[in-house]
Amino acid sequence: MQPNLFSFEKLNDILALTPVWNENNLRIWYDCRLVPMERYSSPLLTGEGYRLCPDIQKIERWFDKGASLTLNQVDDLTPELRSVANYLEAEFRGYVSANIYASCAGRRAFDSHYDDHEVFCFHVEGTKKWRLYEGWQDNPVGQPSYRPNLQQLHNEAKGPVEAEVIMTPGDFLYIPRGQYHDALAKDSASLHVTFSLTPMNGLGLFDLLQAFAVTDSLFRDDLPNSDSAAGKIALTNRLALLGDRMQDILNHPSLTDKIIEAQGKHKRTRREGRIGIRAYPPSASRNSLSAKKRANPMCSP
């Protein structure tokens, strides 16, 4: 694991950037339930007036009570997080996002669940026990809609425990998309960073296929009216023809090139290394101003 990826000290530093946080990227969980933002926020005066922002003192009190803290989409906040995210995207050609999880001993933020993306977990402080279950969801896309018995359905689908893993600082854990799991901090507060990876899947082909199909007159033609028996036969025959044309598109070399191009773009834009803004020496500034005045006598400071 990359050394000094993150720490509680860095967590406190970025939490101090109060206006950055909102109900979408900073959340508090207490015994697997989401705490409403107004319970850990206070009004903050900004250039646009007062708005509700997370309050550090209230966050500390919740954490002292045993709550868990999650910070979402933080892969651009430090050079270390940015570096790992850029590496994973380049290696696996997929969209990567980083989340930070701070938990208290003996408290669980989430019940057993699966994720609809690949999970790369880097443990940085404390210890945490992860349980991986035999149950899987087959290539899930998104999460199921909420229903009162949703967690019961998850508990029934997860099956028996397949493995238990104790994570300590420096450990790395990969959890495949769709595998049921849960985690619990052990003897003290724990901190880990997860990088979620979402490569392009087969559903992403439909937009590319449409761009090819729209150039074919047969795809642009109206489908036969299926009100009559003869119409249903005509529709069935048309679908067969369209299937043949679709097969031709899928076998076309230029589609492969378009997919490779789309995979390369399936990522976030992050900067490598440090930002290059700097103050020029006073002499350089004076020389630049003198040059402008010589070129344009009307120029004034």
C-alpha cells in the first residue's frame, strides 16, 4: 500500500474545510441509520448568505457517541488519494471514486450488503473485521429500490460466511462487485479508504450501436403495424433482418475502435502532481510591466 495514504490527522484537516461539505459528500451513520444533516450542521455565513454546513464540534460529539463518518468522492482532495485513483483508472480503464470511512469500536455503519462496483479497500488506522459471504448478486447495476423488508432480503441472500479478514494499517482488501459483505471496527476507532471502480459494461454499447444504426435506412424505417396476423408476421421478419444488420455492426472493426476510445474516456479528469500556480519575482513583474509600457505608451499601472 502507498505509505501515508491517509490518517485521522488528515481527516481533521479536510473536515476543517467546512464550506466544501454537504449532505451528499459528508454523512453520519448511527447503528446503520443515516443521521439527518441538520443534526450535525449549523448555519454558516457565505458570500451568498447563510447556508447549512456540517459543524465540526457536532461531528465530534456524534463520533464520541459511536457514530460512523463517511466522506464521499474525496479522490481529488489530497495528492496521495489522487495518485491511487489515477493509477486504478489507467490500469483498469474505469471510473474511480474514493470514499473515507471512520468508525468507532464495536459500531457498524452498514448492515450486510453488496456493491454495484469493484471495491479496493486500503486500511490506514485501527483494526476492522470484514466478513465476506458466499452470496452474490450477478453483475448488479445500481441498487434495489427501498422497501421495508429490503435488509431482510439481503440477509436471506447473503448466505453463510465465506471468510473473515482482520484488517490492520497497511492491509489491502479487494471485494468483487456483487459479493455480500459487512465490517466492524474492533478494539479502537478505525479508518479506511475505499476506491470504487466502475468499468464500462455491455450496456454502454447501446449509445454506440445507435450511432452506427442511424446510418442504415432499415433501422430508420417504420416498423410494420402488428394489429393483424399478417402484420405480426411482417414484424417478426423485420426484426430478423434488423438482427442480421445488428450482427454486422457488432462485427465491424470500427465499432471495436469506438469502444476502445469510449473506455479511454470512462474516467474522471484529475491533475497529476502539484498545481503550478506560483508568484513571479518582483523584478520579473516590473520587467513585464515595463515591456508593456514600451509597447503601448498609453498603458498605465
